[in-house]
Amino acid sequence: MTELLAWWVSRLVRVGARGMNVPNIVPEEEGCAARLLSATGVDHWLEVWEKINRLASQTDGLNLDKKQALLNMFHALKGAATR
């Protein structure tokens, strides 16, 4: 799950930085990505991507609670989406 989150946010950052539309993998993904990028911008999503990767690495390396790490990742996503 953490790899999927990191992949999706990195994809959002890449297309946002290039000023492109997100190609749809699932219905309405392009609209969702556009709303998220317009709400906070690429720089903030890059910070979220870094946080997700850091949490995943720390969780694996330090044998931390995976459920709590995933909840923290979702909290970071929510915080970025509601700014």
C-alpha cells in the first residue's frame, strides 16, 4: 500500500511540474489530480511524497507499526488536500 501511495503522489508531482494532465488510470483521476494540484501546488505534494517515503523507510528499518505508519501517511495526504 505504501508503494502505491508513493507512486501515485510521485506521478501527481511529475505531471504537475510539467503542467500536463494526469492520464486516467481510473475514472475521474484526472479531475481529482487537477483539484489536488490547484488546491496546494506541486511543492507541497513533493513534501508529502518525501514524507511517505521517509515513513516507509523508517517503518521497515526500525520495525515500526505498519498500521500506524499507514495512518500517518493518510493523515499527510489529508492535510495536503485540505490546505
